[in-house]
Amino acid sequence: MDFVAAFSFLFFGFTILFSMFSFLIYVWRLKPWCNCDVCKAYLSASWTKDFTNLCDWYTHLLRNSKTGTIHLHVLGNIITANPENVEHMVKTKFDNYPKGKPFSDLLGDLLGRGIFNVDGDSWKFQRKMASLELGSVSIRMYAFDLIITEIRKRLLPLLSSAAAKQEVLDLQDVFRRFSFDNICKFSFGLDPGCLELSLPVCEFALAFDAASKLSAERAIAASPMVWKIKRLLNIGSERELKEAIKKVDELAERMINQKRKEGFSNIGDLLSRFMTSISDDRYLRDIVISFLLAGRDTVASGLTSFFWILSQHPEVVSAIREEIEKVTGPNQELPNFQEMLQMHYLNAAIYESLRLYPPVQFDSKFAQEDDILPDGTFMPKGTRATYHQYAMGRMEQIWGPDCLAFKPERWLKKGVFEPANPFKYTVFHAGHRICIGKELALVEMKTVALAIIRGFNTVVEDPNQVPRFIPGFTATVRGGLPVLIQEREA
């Protein structure tokens, strides 16, 4: 017994000493004593005196940088809004800038070995498989049918009910419910019914939200050691995260088992499709949960910003309605897939909204080896390398002197939509990791936007209020988007 007690004492003593040593190394790498103006402003939070959101402060710094790049020493983070640097990181030197272990640690408990949390062969395998599936005509039509069904059976009745009662709806909440119903049906073949007329509480949605939020909060901890120790001791936010992930896992396991019993070879959802080639249930869970995370909040965030910015530009709403009438005629409730492809102005308006308010505001990699960026910035091995989508949409060097103006026309050439260089328009990322769900996300956004704009007026309670974003993986507006719904006269 004495030997066991002594061994336990030595083991735990070593663990504590090792943890302290690791923490000191981490602190030394962060250089918290850095006395530069940027680091002092970050550490003291003095930037909050002039800026509502951290992303706006970063934009200010990047716009005033000669190279479009800044170094936040206290975080070991080099942040850029320079398109040449972006192309270098995500394409030219792609292998030197993986997601990296620090990122995979943050999301490991939630996403496991899913596509957004891995590098190397595992990423290549999932990327190839997902590209084949998401690129097929059959799955695009399957997704479109799901969207149309959710709009007709739930979204339009909900908006009509709110209009009749003159109720104020939080459009951000409505969009989150819509996209969660849709992505669950698309990913699992599961209908959580979040957008039913009563707007019910959905336990799965709550658990998934909690897991996403708490995983994101790990990134703003003073040190990774903080959340890792909390996870080891199973306390505080890490205990909440564990409980939330357990509920997500239970549902995923139940869905996989159910499909194995009932058969899945002729079913269109992603899980059924992946099950034809993957037998590892845990791997299946990781892959599908990753798509769930990507497909839910990004679409809801993009739609929220779009309708907020439309409230300030009634002329754009009028132009979209004119285009709808021209393409579909006056009596058709919703456009079909081919008709939607002809709506160049709507497409331009959504792209312009996403330029100014991207759902994912920045993306980070970690340098494997020392490197020099095209603008001359030295990138030491192990440094976090971030390209800032939000700032890039506001750079005069990229978009011209009217970069802060909402102008759908900038995307049109003789009335036809013309895309921009993906390394300057990084809303859907770029290079080898460019978003493979881009077209599906755009179809969902455009179909929802058309249904609402055609049938309703949305009166935002405070259209002049500057959005305040909640820290997280996607741009969620604090306080939502309260609107009064008014049904348009036929």
C-alpha cells in the first residue's frame, strides 16, 4: 500500500509539474509582455472604446497596414487580408498550412475525424467522397426538394400566421430553425420539426447548439491548458460540453442503427449514401456531424445578414421583385431550379451581402515549417496563420473606394452575374479546401429569400442598429433580428 501511495504521489506530482512546465512554455511563446500598440490594445481590450466587434478592429488594423498583414504577438497569430498571401497559404504552399493539431484539439470531441477537423489522407478521402456525392445531380435535386417542402409546409405558414397576428418574429431564430430542420433531413433523414408553427423546443438542436458554442469557447481560453484541465477534472463548461456531445452521439448512434435495420441503399440522405462505402459507425458519425455543423449556422447567418442589409436598401428589394416577376411570371409561388439560375440580380445581391457579412469571419492554419509570404512577412514554424474574410470584404485595395457600400451591381456585367477571384472573395474559402457545399448553400439561401421577398414585407425593428456578433465559429448576431412580418397584397 505504501508503494502504491508513493507511486500515486509521484505520478500526480509529475503530472502537475509537467502541466506547469507546458503552461510556461505556452506563455513564453505567446510573449504576453509584448509592448507593441496592437498587443497592448488586445490585452487591455481598449479597442472596445472605438469598435463594436473584434472583427471591425482587425479590419481597421489590416486596412492601415501597408502589406494588408498584421502580427498579434500575444496570440502567436499572423493575420492577413492580402489575396496573394491567401493564395500562397491555401493553394501554392497548401501542404505547409494544414488545419493543425491546435485546431483539431478544439473540435476533436465534437467532430472527431470529420472532414473539417483532419488533414492528410483522411481529409483527402472524405473530400473525394463528399465531392462525388454533393456534385451529383440526384443529391442536388433531393436537397432542392427538401428546401421547397420546408418552405411550403412550415416557413410560409409561420410567416402568414405572424403577419395575421401582427407578431414580431426573430428572423435569425427562424432561419436557424429552418436550416436545422433542412440539414438534419439532408444529413440523417431526420426531421426534428424545429419550424413547426408552435416553434417547439428541440432537445437535439439545443444539445447541438451547446456542443458547438462550448467547443468554440475553448478557442478564447487564456491557454489550452485551462480547458484541458477542466476536461480532465470533468468540471464547468467541459462537463456541460461532455453532456451535450453525449446527446448528439446518442441520436447519431440511433439513426445509424435504425438505417442498418431498415436498409439504406435507396435513400437519398448523406448518412445513407456514406453507409454504402463506410462500415465504421464512429467514422460515419464524425463525417455527418461535420456536415451538420457546416450546413446549419452558415446558411442561417448568411440569411440573417441579408435581410438586415435589405432593410436599409428597399431599392434592392424592388429590383429583386422585378426580376422574380420577369423570370417566373406573376402567379407562380416558388421558382423551379432552372428558373432560379436565371436570377442574376438576386445572386449578385446575396454575394454582395456575404462579401460584407461572411458567415465565417476568418480561417486559421498552422505553419508546418518556416515560410515567407508573398508580401515579405516571415512565418515561423508553428505560427497560427489566419486570413480574415470579414476584413477582406472591406479592403479598398481589393474592392475599390466604395468597398463599404452595398452594391449588387458590382457583380453584374451587362446584366449577367460574374464571379470574383476566389482568393479575394474568400467567403467560401479558396484553394484545395474551397467549400464543397457552396452551391447547395446558395440554393437554400436564394430559395428562402425568394419565398419571403415575394410574399412578405419584413420591417426590421431597428435597421440602423450595428450588428454585434457573439463569439463563435459563425457570425451570430447578439439579440437576433426582430422583424414585423406583413403579407403583401396579391
